[in-house]
Amino acid sequence: MSRPAAITAVALEKILGFLAPLFLTSAQCDLSTATAVARELLDSYGARTNREVRLAALTIAFSFGALDSLGRSVAVDLSVNQILRLRGNANSLHRAAHKSEEALDRLHRAEAEPAQEEPVEDLPASTELPDLVAFTRPVPPVSRQQRRAAERQAEKTRLRQQEHARLAERAAARMPAPRAA
């Protein structure tokens, strides 16, 4: 198996440039401290390729975005609609962070177990808002009615197979035993 490409310095610096502003306030507006914090967080994910670094960065960005939205939603002067929007945004960002983290975990498992390759979900095409929104939208779930219809169909199939097996058994029992010549 070919060895995965290493993390390129340009890609890492670009990602750190996107992540550092998340930590500027807590780093007293010191960009080098904020960048060091972002680098430490990225390192904690154990990323070894550009793709893994990107997934780790998305996980961090979405997670901190979710926390920011939740933090803003407790402001006293907000309307109910604003609070619900912020909490809905936090929920979507949390889902996106979870999705990115799962994709990163699958990549790590695939490297640990090269015999079992799982398809990895596509990443957003870019960091532009429409691409990120499309990436975070969940696949529409199957409705309760659709799930029940599928369960009923599976049950009917199982019962039909049981009935056929029972009839075949009865037919076999009714057949006379072959006579010896």
C-alpha cells in the first residue's frame, strides 16, 4: 500500500489562518498565541494527511461555531425567534462537527486496517458558505410511515417464506417412500 502524502506546509498555514481568529479574543488579540492554540488543537486529532487536517479543522471550526451560537443564544435582549435560530444553528453546526469527526475516524481506521476500506464521505468543495451548508445538510430521514411500510413488507415476506417451507415439508411427508427394486 502506498504511503499517504504528508501534510503540506502551505495547506497547514492556510488552515491555521482560518482557525486562529476563533481564539483571538481568548489570546488577548495575540495572533501568534491564537495560532499556537489552533495548531495544538489540530495536533490533538493526530492528522497525518492534508485531508485529515482539513477534517480536523472543520470539526474544530464547527464545534466552536456551535458553542458560539449557544453562548449568544442566552443574551437577555433576544427575541424568541432569534434564540431559536441561534440554537438551531448550534445544532446544525454540532451535527456538521460530528460528521467531520466521524469521517476523520473512518480515515484513521482505514489506515489502521488497510484490508477493510470504507468509502469516505466527500468533503465540502470549498470553504464558501453554500458548499459548507450543502455539506452539513443531513440526508432526509425515512418517515415513520415509510419505515412501518418497509417493516410490514419484510414481515409479509418472512411469513410467506415460512408458509412455503411448511407446505414443502407437508408435501414431502405425504409422498410415498420409494420402493426398493
